Amino acid sequence: MKCKIIYLLANLILFAAAGMSQVSETPKGSLFVIGGGSRSFAMMQSLVKTAQLSKKDYIVVLPMSSEEPDTAYFYIAADFRKACTNTVANLNFTKEKLNDKLWLDSLQKARLIFITGGDQNRFMKLVSHTQVERIIQKAYAAGATIAGTSAGAAMMSEKMITGNEISGDSIRPGSFKTIRYNTVEIAAGLGLIKNAIIDQHFIARSRYNRVLTALATFPSYPCIGIDEGAALIIKGKNVKIEGEGQVITFTVLSPYQKQDKANSLVNIPKIQMSVLTKGDVFLLK
């Protein structure tokens, strides 16, 4: 119990601090949020079109989520080169490079920033409360497109699913075999999506229990599960589905009284669930 109390207090401090630096006004940019898996040529064309790249614009890839960042960059750069002729730069920030003025300037001027898959916790541990995080947020606010796949999708949310499960005094990679209150670990993400929680590889990895647990813990936040091969294109409050996969949204219907008892079974009488495919649209609250 002591471990869990410390974790919850740390999260409160983390969210409060993160909120000071995150996007506050309606951003001028777009988000392209991919659920993971392979990226079709049509999806890459849609991403390039969303970013409205001119011939002089360049793309920056941030591969810090990956255990093999050079490999992650190689594959996404190959996908981009099939869809456009723009320069694709690899900015693999490390602790030593976080304050490199040349790299930060290059990141700030990118028209499209792409965050690869891997481990969202690895990425956020490195960039949280740094110039890199602030530049990503400012670039989105100013009109750049921020894209990400898999872990790069999860960290778009202000409240980020880490993939870990809270069980008693322990926090470990989660199997989520049951749906219980307050068992999903949530940390501060980049805060580009403030009013929803994102999960990725959703259908392929059957992450329903995890998302329903997050929904019960944060009932005012719709949860969006993006499957492999699918993507969200977000402009302001408008969301459009892209790609060959499906997107499933979950929203608690009011009235709903959240239970605070830790590890008790979730009880939500009414949930709205929508299964969406390419071309479908909806609004974020």
C-alpha cells in the first residue's frame, strides 16, 4: 500500500508540473496517431499530405522510444522516401544531446516530427521537462504535424498508459486478466491530446481490459483504442480515421459514480462503444 500511495502522489506532482508547459490554446498543427504495425504506402501519402510539406520542408524522426533507434529510423525513413522527396533527419537525442542548440533548432523548424515505436516510458523519462518536450509542444501549437506510431501514439495523451499494472504494492508489466479499479498505471505524456486516453495495437493485442480499467479510473476521459494499420488524424477537435485497420472508442455515459475502493471489480452500467474505419469522423470533447 505504501508503494501505491507514493506512486499516486508522484503522479499528482507530475501531472501538475507537466500541465504548466503543455499546449493551452487550440493548436494550429495536426496529429497523425498510428496504432502500430506496418504502414501502407497510402497511409504514408496521407501523412505527408496532412503535414502539407513544401519542397524545402524536412522531416525529423525521434527514435528514442526504441531499443535500436538507428533501426527504427531506417525503416520509417524508407517509408517516407517512398511517399515524398523531403529530407528525413534522425535526431536520436541522448542525455548528452538534450541541450544541443543545433539539434534543438533543427527540431523546432521541422514541419513534420515523427516519434517511433518502442517504449513510451523510455522516451518520456528522457525528454520530460526538457527543451525537447517543450519544442514538440510549441511546434504543434504553431502549425507542425506531430506523428507517432505504437509507443509514439500512446505518449500523445496528457494521461499516458505506461503498459504497467498496479497490483497491491507492486507495479509491473500488465497482463490485465481482470477489470479492476485503479490498477492501470498512468503517467504524464506529451500532453498533445488533453481530453482522451490513447491505446495502441488495440485489437491485435486484445487490450480491452486495460482500456476499460483506464476508463473506470478516469471516467471523464474517452478512451480510444487504435489497432495496427489504423490512424487518427486530429485537427483541433476533429478526428478522422485513416488506414486499413479499425479504431474503437469507449465513453462512459452519465450519470456515473466512480468507486474509489482500490482493486475492486469495475462496475460501469452504461458505456458507449463505437467501431470505426477509414473515413469515419468524430469530435473530441
